[in-house]
Amino acid sequence: MTQHYLFDAPRVGLLPSGPRNLISDVPGVRVGHTTLSQGDVQTGVTIIKPHAQDPFLFQVPAAVSVINGFGKSVGLVQVQELGVLETPIALTNTFSVGEVATAQIREAIAAHPAIGRDWPTVNPLVFECNDGYLNDIQAFAVSANDYAQACQSATEHFEQGSVGAGRGMSCFALKGGIGSASRVATVSAGQQYVVGALVLANFGRLANLTVKGRLVGQYLLANGLSVDRKAVADSAAGIPEKGSIIILLATNAPLDTRQLHRVSKRAAAGLARMGSVYGHGSGDIALAFTTAYQIPAIAENAMPATSMLHESRIDPLFETAAEATEQAIVNALWAATSVRGRMGNHRWAINDVLPQWREYFEKEGQ
Amino acid sequence: MTQHYLFDAPRVGLLPSGPRNLISDVPGVRVGHTTLSQGDVQTGVTIIKPHAQDPFLFQVPAAVSVINGFGKSVGLVQVQELGVLETPIALTNTFSVGEVATAQIREAIAAHPAIGRDWPTVNPLVFECNDGYLNDIQAFAVSANDYAQACQSATEHFEQGSVGAGRGMSCFALKGGIGSASRVATVSAGQQYVVGALVLANFGRLANLTVKGRLVGQYLLANGLSVDRKAVADSAAGIPEKGSIIILLATNAPLDTRQLHRVSKRAAAGLARMGSVYGHGSGDIALAFTTAYQIPAIAENAMPATSMLHESRIDPLFETAAEATEQAIVNALWAATSVRGRMGNHRWAINDVLPQWREYFEKEGQ
Amino acid sequence: MTQHYLFDAPRVGLLPSGPRNLISDVPGVRVGHTTLSQGDVQTGVTIIKPHAQDPFLFQVPAAVSVINGFGKSVGLVQVQELGVLETPIALTNTFSVGEVATAQIREAIAAHPAIGRDWPTVNPLVFECNDGYLNDIQAFAVSANDYAQACQSATEHFEQGSVGAGRGMSCFALKGGIGSASRVATVSAGQQYVVGALVLANFGRLANLTVKGRLVGQYLLANGLSVDRKAVADSAAGIPEKGSIIILLATNAPLDTRQLHRVSKRAAAGLARMGSVYGHGSGDIALAFTTAYQIPAIAENAMPATSMLHESRIDPLFETAAEATEQAIVNALWAATSVRGRMGNHRWAINDVLPQWREYFEKEGQ
Amino acid sequence: MTQHYLFDAPRVGLLPSGPRNLISDVPGVRVGHTTLSQGDVQTGVTIIKPHAQDPFLFQVPAAVSVINGFGKSVGLVQVQELGVLETPIALTNTFSVGEVATAQIREAIAAHPAIGRDWPTVNPLVFECNDGYLNDIQAFAVSANDYAQACQSATEHFEQGSVGAGRGMSCFALKGGIGSASRVATVSAGQQYVVGALVLANFGRLANLTVKGRLVGQYLLANGLSVDRKAVADSAAGIPEKGSIIILLATNAPLDTRQLHRVSKRAAAGLARMGSVYGHGSGDIALAFTTAYQIPAIAENAMPATSMLHESRIDPLFETAAEATEQAIVNALWAATSVRGRMGNHRWAINDVLPQWREYFEKEGQ
């Protein structure tokens, strides 16, 4: 872990974090990035692996919640039907979904030539946001190799902010991108689980930005800080957002897919705390998976016999899911570095426009 | 409008309210209550009428969003399929749903004896929360007559707080009940619509109560104010909530049922701002309807030809829906009066435990 | 088992039946009826118990598929969220849903006074069809006692046809009602499960009646048999159906709620084979439950650790679910006896209008 | 229209067809194919255009029904949220979805360079089935140019069977592919609409094949006709299908997206009549769109003010949707020609194994 991984960000909520405050606090989960940053191309790929084994042979239970479906992610239909992941989860820009999905298929058939022949086909799973403000999205810059590199670089200690799929993303008219966090849920005496979140944050109008209950966006607009003039103008003109947010939740709690679906829906609560109302043009999608057990692809292998969490003890998972989501968004904002991209378009990192944020929050009380 | 309708409550958000700051700012919408308050019986009925005409003949477009389905409301299946209301909307306690639904059927067949014979049956629509802490819910105290009286008393100027279906409800371990609010949405230059909300608020753990971004619940717990000792104990023990919230949204914007469904989903954002994560045991359900046009029950009558709102202009409706919901919950709390009910159980109104709330929010900044 | 339980009906499909060809071939499942038949009152209640234990303490996994939501059943919202049954399943006429639901609540609180107080409320589960042609549905004739009697009479050997909730039901303008069947699924070598179906059949236009792929309805219309003249006239006039069908599926296969949902959706295939297109006015709802394991209501009790069926072996359950549904509808028609009811309205049993059905099917080949 | 477009097929159902018995009986709808047939490559692309105008500027109302979600189609999330089509609908093999989706994006940005920049992104819509038995799906043979060619060749008079995306598809272990049909719905006196269907048929086990209610599959298995020996063996061994079916429905009836969703669900009834139970491994998806009105992409353009069909008159659309689907599947089978492909794998056209089908159905009666 090198120095530049470190950043400071406001701490939201009251629940305890895991040791890294990352999605990788859920044992086995790793994250990899490929970042493309050259002139008008400011984009990339981020991947999440639930475990170190073959993803097709050892499938991970998962569920999806479409908070607002203005989005082009692929793979959700089958996840909703079958409740499992078959590939690493990939994040990229909207126009690169096809390329990355094809790369996932090629990777799976390279490992298992029977796929699509004697075996069923594989379900690629690619989430996206539109980074077209900073990135020349029409350049289709992401390649299959970029996906492969992201997979190879997967690690428990990964960077946040303007990296990977987050390179060109905007959030509240500031620089957005990748953020991650974790919270620890105590479901009964002595029984704890971790819920980790990783977001690709590319949503929100500046006027709505809320952190720790404070109207930071209103403050920035009113105090004429060096925010993009265009962002201010857009916000004043009521121009709708064209962003999105992808929220990935991991846990080691033993949950079936119905329960995972319930957990995934709580991401929307964390998102709302940041000021979002799930804007019309925003593809807001949450996915939750568990590492507590695996489903074998081969029917001859033994199915797991897992005691799921008693439903009446699920509230702590809801609370940690919401808070980890909220913190991951905050971390995406504060880890981000300012980026200049396509046609000179520029997004400020919040650290550059509100460097005195500690004083701001102190003055605002709490 | 008599004096006791007035109350002061914190103002949330930045959007303008309608003239009454009530769901009845949507022209035609009226609300009626029957309140039962005698010893262990602390319960009631609240009804909402979208217009003054026959509800079965002139059906109102509507859509439902089940935020968390731990609830026993009736009528949702058909609303989801057909997208219309056929009766007034009724709110009551969990165990009185059957009685009130039957009353709705009887009312409809009294007006139209062909219902269930030459005509299709009528779809009762009754929402509920569990008021069993303050109310002897096992007494099944609500009668068909109580429903009829609530219908007869429907008015644009209605009471909030510990009235009607809200009589016995608890919210964040304080006194909850009925709250209402409205916001005005400007969808394009010179084009405005109203979004009104009415809630039956019976949800939340005290530790999570958040108002205007401030952790009021934590403040109350820390400052030993005269909150129920049981509430404090429960909260500390992590006992899950057994409450619920029903959120009804009305608008005069021309929306089809798909769009109304989208609007109804934004109630969850307003709910989250209050500290809710849509707890496991909470039946959190939102319904949105429009008064912009009506669907005739009789096929021979002309169907409306309405220009729906262009989708790209729907964001202001999302923002007003979320904020009206948030304000309606705040109003439910601040309009409520303390109630003692079943077995001496007691809920404090927030006004009684935090009478100095103006100073609190001032000190907290913003 | 007395003589009048016996009837002959065409055999559909190719899969093997269980020993009784009833839903009670799933071990533990029992069915009870209360039949009301006096003049204009021709209605009743039917209940299904998944097991002999307390239904609230030992909850049964279940899932619902709304094929067409023109229906007033209660309890579905919570089944969809939590995936369990908490009461016996009740069937009755549309206007008696409230009464029966309240009876279910009263039964549960009689057994467990903590319900709605220290424990959560109970979720009543009542399905319905409109028997208003033969039954004076506006008489609200079904009482709480009728529900209690149906529960007490539950048995593995139960009657079909014009009994219980099926007393006043019509199907394809003939006499409908209760039907049941079972099929045995071989999911892998030596591994078998039973899928049982019970239907409340009250749907269909005569012109569409199809049995074993034969257009029986067209044949009856063309051959001037003693079918209701009104049915013929309605059918010719294209008058839409106002019926419904409720389909209950039981299995002893170990399935989680996602898998049960998949099984429940296959009821629609069996329904389609009878000529249905899930008509607009028909409330067509399927529910599937498993007896393979139970969920304890009390969190302190051990949760089951069950190896679910491998997904790739689920097809035999789909095929048996569809075929058991189809056979159950056929059995409802052929077990039915002709009934005269409200205002002299009359429905013929198919056995009365097509007594020579064996010859008919022989002549039609296959 | 050249000679080879003609084929004879059994006629199912009783409703009248449109003049061509094709989806293009809905005015404006056109279909184009690119067929790849060389050795191990037996695949292609088929596209459907709802009208001749720019698909992004003049969006067509649509709704989706996921009958069984074992599928990798892209674009459904946004169609479900917004209820419109923005591109031609594309059909291809499972592994070519990414390539075709990217081609759709490139086509849209070529026409409108603002897409993904000042305008929102475009939603590609690609459906798929797995043709890996006859086609070397791992060759990724479909190119962007193939998609462009299919678009350019769109016509009202299009070929069916082993063409376009249907080139390598199998259906009931016979040769499947593209089929189309139409039916005319009379919704009230003098008021008619057309419902057209186009299917990509790649589903089903031979044992289940049912046509006009006759167990054709059982007949073929029993009578040792020249069906693939592997198909027979698989069928006997109970090997699950790995197929899929895509069902596209077009109509000129004025329906909103909720109503279109209801229509799309009736495709499942037509599918069931062919013997399908929506097998586990089958991605069975239906989409319905209307040409009755369009939604402008640009908010400044006037929104349509259309009188939708009264709900009580929707049954004829349900019946035509089911029957057009059924007929389209029959046409896919009978229009197909036998194909030999990957590794010498071969699928017989039903016309080759049951050339005497007219006699078969006559003998079977009806």
C-alpha cells in the first residue's frame, strides 16, 4: 500500500468500520483497476472479484435492485432469475459495455471451452456510467486487454477516486469516481458480519450535495468557490443530471437471494442521505452478494447446506448497507483528484474547492 | 379551520410549499378522520378522496411502490395491474383492514348494485400500520360506521398528528400519526404542478431519528430528556422496530401509471432523510395518484386524451415527492400530541420532549 | 373416503401422478371445506394446511406469481417480501375476503396473545374468486365460523368440484370449483419429489375451453348441447370473462423462495393449455410452497440448513407444476356437479352436457 | 417477394390473420436479415424497425415481459423504466450481443453526435439465443457490418426460417429460427387492430413438441422418423434444453406501457400451447410495442395526446397476442430448412421429418 492510497474524508454515521474501511474487509473480495488517462481519453475499467476461485465453477449468490433504470448495464436479467454471479463484476463507461462483456465471455470460454457448447453460455455482468463530460466516450477507448489487466491487478488494497472506471466520472458537478467503505453489523450477541460497499459515483446536481446532513452543495454555490462555472450555471438552470451510480455491496453474512435483494434495496437509503432523489436520467443500480457460501456450476457437486440468517436479525445488515453506501460515496468524492479531459472540460475534486472542509463541518455543528 | 389545527414544525428542504402545505393543495383532494380514543382503545380511520365524484365511475390513475413489504395492506395487486383507484383510500390499524375493506365494498355496492353481478367487483384499498403499543389492537375497535364517518367528514382543512388512523401510532419511539405537506414543482418555464403527501407515520428507532440532517434521536438519548424509558431501553438493546409507514402522494401533473410509479419510488428518498433504512419489520408502502385526468369505468364513455409530461421534465416531481414526504413525516411528529393508551403505555410528542427545538436547530447551524 | 369423492375425468399429460392424485400427495398437506348451499347462497370456504403444526411458529417457505392481477386476494405483499406462510391458506368469494382475513387474525391471536403486541402482527392470506353469478355475493354469507369449520375439517381425502369455496364458481361458462391433482418429478436418478396442485377454477369463456388439445368449447357451441343459453350468447357476443383462478402448488422438494417463485410461474403454462390467455378481468394468481423445511418464527430457534435442489435439475418440477395445474383444472370441471343458485341462475357440469366425453376424446384421436 | 419466401404450415387458432400473416401487417414495421452460412459458421442478425423515421428522435412505446430470465439480452432495464425503444430491435447469437450493441451505439452517434455528450446516451436493444449446436458461437462471427446490412435490408416482405439470427437456431431438437404471423383483433364493433409477432425460436425438448394440441414430438419419437439420433437420446435422457425464445409483438392499437406490458405477458400463453413450460435453461423474453403514437426525444416537441384503449376491451389483444405468438413459432418450424453446421452437427427441418404433416393432422382429427 503506497502513500497515495491515503486520503482523509468526513466520517458519516455511527457504526464501526472494518479494518480497511474497504469492500475488501469482506474476506476474499478484491478489486482491480485499469485507468486510461491521455488527453481526451479519461476512462477505464474496474473489476470486483468475490473470491480467488474460478468464478464460473464456484458461483456467488447475488441479487439486484434497480433504483432507477436509466442505465445500460448488462447481465441483470439472469442475475435476477438465477441469483448468482458467474464472472467478475465489471464497471466501465456506457459505450464500452459491449467490449467488456465480450471480453468476459472470451475469458470464460478460454477457461472452459465447453461454455456455449456442452455447457450453457456464460452471463457477462458489466455496469456502467456515462463519463462523456470528461472522457471522449465516442472514442470507445476501453479494450478487452484493459479488462484483463484490471482482473490481473485485483488486490485487497486498491485505490479510490479518479481511477479505473471512475477516471472520468463526475458527481454533484465535482469530480467523482470510485469509492469504497465497510461497516460491521452485530446481528446478535457475539455474532458479527461485515458489509462492504464499492461505488462508481457519477450522479447528482451540485445544489443537492449533502454530507453528514449538511447542505454542502448550497454552501459551495452560495460562497462562490472555484467550482466549474458550467456546473453552477447548469444547477441554476435546473438542467437535469445525466449521471448514474453503481453500488456494489458485499457481505460474509449467510443470506439467500431474497435476503440479498432486501439488503441491496437499502443502498437507496444511503444514496438518499447524500441528497439524491434517484434523478430521472440517472442509472442507479445496486447489487449485493455474499461470500458465505457458493453454488457449484456442476450439478454433481454437493450443494451447500447453509443456515441463513434469521430474518428478524437482518436489520443490522440493512443499517450497515445504507451507511457503507453513504460512506463509499463520500470517499469517492474525497479520494478524487481534479481531472481535465475532453475538450478541456474540467472537474474539481471537492478537496480543491473545499479544502477547509474540517472547519466547515465543525462550524456546522453536529 | 379551528385553532387546534395549527402547529409549528421545522421546515425541511428548499422547495416552495403550496398554500396550505397539505395534500389538499392538489385541487379536489380531501381528507377525513374518525378518531377513537377511550382508555385502551386509541385508534381510528383516515380516508383520502381524490375528487368529489363517484370513485368507482371516475377512476383515478395510480401506482404503488412497495419499499418494504412487511405489511398487510389490501388492494395493491389490482392497483399494480390496472393502475387505477376505485374507492377512497383508507388508512387504519393492522387488524381492522378486513372490516374497513368490507365497508368499502358495501359502500360501493350501495351506490352500484351491479357490482359483483353484471359489473366486475370493486377493489377495496386499505393501508395499515400496527398501533398495538398504544392501542388494544386485539379489540378490533374500528367499525364500518367509523369508515363511513371518516368519508363524510372529508375536507380540505384536516387535522394532523394523533388523529384518525394516526391516533395510536408511534414514530421513532415518540408519538407519530398523520402528517401532510405539499411542494410546488416547476417542470419548465411557467409550468407548475403541486405534489402533496400524506403519511401515516409509525416507524423508526429513536436512535435513528434525523431532522434537517441533525441526529435528533441521538441528542435525545444523550440528553436524558423525558422520553419513554422503554424507548430508550429498546433502542439501546437494538430491539428492531415493528412499525410501518404509509406514504400517499397526490399530484395534478399529467402522468401515466409508469410515471406515477417512478414518482412513488421517490417517497423512499424522503423517508431515508429521516434516518430510516426501511427496517425489516416495517411495512413501508408508497402510492402516487394524479388528478389530471380520470378513467371512466364504463367503456362507452370517452377515454381521456391527455398529453403526459415529457419524461425529461419529471425530475422536479421527483424532488417535490421526496421533500413533501420528508416534511409530512416531520409534520406528523410535530403535530402529534402525547397519548397514553393500552395498559398505560405512553408516547411523548416531540414537542413535549424537545420544546426548545428552535434553539436546538439554531445551535446546530443551518 | 366415501363413494361420492370418486369421479372420472380425462387424464392429461404423460407424467406419473402421486397415489391420490391430490395435493395431499405432498406429505402433510391437508384440505378442508365449508360449503354453503341454500337458495341464493351458493358459496363457501376452502383451506389448505401445509402441515399439522402451528402455522405461525413453524412457517413454510412460499412464493407468489401474479399471472393477471385483476384480483383482491390479501397477504401477497408480505409473502413476496418475506417468503413464508404464517396461516393456513384460505379460499373464498371476493366479498368475503375481509371476514375470512379477520378470522385468520383472531385464530392466530387466540393461539398467541403476543401477536400484534410483543410479537409482530400476523399476515392473513386469503385468495378469492367472484362467484356472483350463482351466489348472492352481496349477502356476505361467509362467517368466521365457516372458516373455523373448514380448518377443523382438513383432511388428506377431500372432495372436489362444487364444494367449499368452489360451490358457486363457474369455469368456461360451465360449473367450476375446486380441483386437485399431483405429479411426480424425477429430478435425477432415484431422486423424486411430488408436486401437488389445488385450484379454485372460476375462469374462461366457453369458446376457449381446450382439453387435451381438443377444442371442447367450440364443439359444445357447435353441437347445441344443453349448455346455458346465456353462456352461448355471451360467448358469441364476445363478452369478457369476469372470472379468476387461484392455483396453489405444494411440493416436498427442497427449494428456496427464488426457486419456488420460478415453480409458481409455471402454473401459467398449465393454465394456457386449457385455452386461457389470462383474460383481463381474471385474477389469476399462483402460489407455491414447500414442506421440505420450515422457518421458525422465534429467532432463538435453529434455522434449517437445507441443501436446495441444484438449479439445473429444476426442469422436472416445472413440468410437473404445469401438468398438475392442468389436471387440477380438468378435475375441477369433471368433479363439479350442476348448481342452480341466485335468481335461478344455473351452471351445468361438463359431465351433464358432455356425458359421452370418453367417446369424444377417442374420436378426436390421441 | 420471390418464390422461396413461400411455405406451408399448419394453421393454429381461429382468429383472422392480417393480409401477409407477418409482423409487417402492422403498418410501418419492417424486418431485415443478415445470414452467415459457411461451414461451422451458421448464424446471423435480424432487425425489426417499428417505423421508417429516426428511431432515437421518434421513440416507440414498448414493454417487456421476462418469462424466464436465463438470458443475456441487453437493453431491458431501460425499456422497463422508460417504456420506449430508441434503436431498431436486434436479434443475434448470445456471444454477439456485445458486438451488435456497440454497432447500435455507433449508428446512433453517427446520426446524432450529441449522444453521450449534450444528449443522454442511447439504449442498445439486442436479444439473443444460443445457436452453439449448429454454429461455432466461439468464432464471434457477427460483425458491426452485418448489423448495418440487416438494417439496410429491412422490408415488409421478409424471409422466415433458417435465416438471419435464426440461421443456427434449434427448436424442439429440430431446425428452428425466425417465424412471424399476425392476427386481427376486433375490440368493439367496427374497431380493429393488428397484432403481429416475430419470434427467434430456439427452445424446447422434442418430447414436448405440441402443434394444434397434438403431441407431434411424441409421435416423432415413437415413429422413428429421421430425427437426429442425438435429439432422441437427449430427450430420452431427460437432458434439459439450453435454448431460448425471443418473442416480439407489434400492434397499432393505442396502448400505454402498462397495457403493452399486459399484452407482452400473453406471449407466454402462446408459447405454452407449443408444449413449453419455460424451461430452466431457456431465456424466454417477450417485448410488445405499439406504432399508434410516438414519444419525441426532444422535450420541446409536442407530446402525443392519445386516447388509449379502454381496459375492458383489451381481451381481443390478449387473444391475438397469444395466437400470433403460437403461429409464429409454428411458422418458424415449417419455414425452416435443414442445416448442417459446426462439426457436422445437423438439424432436420420438420418438413423433412414429417413431410406428411397434413395427413397427420387430418388423421388426428380436428
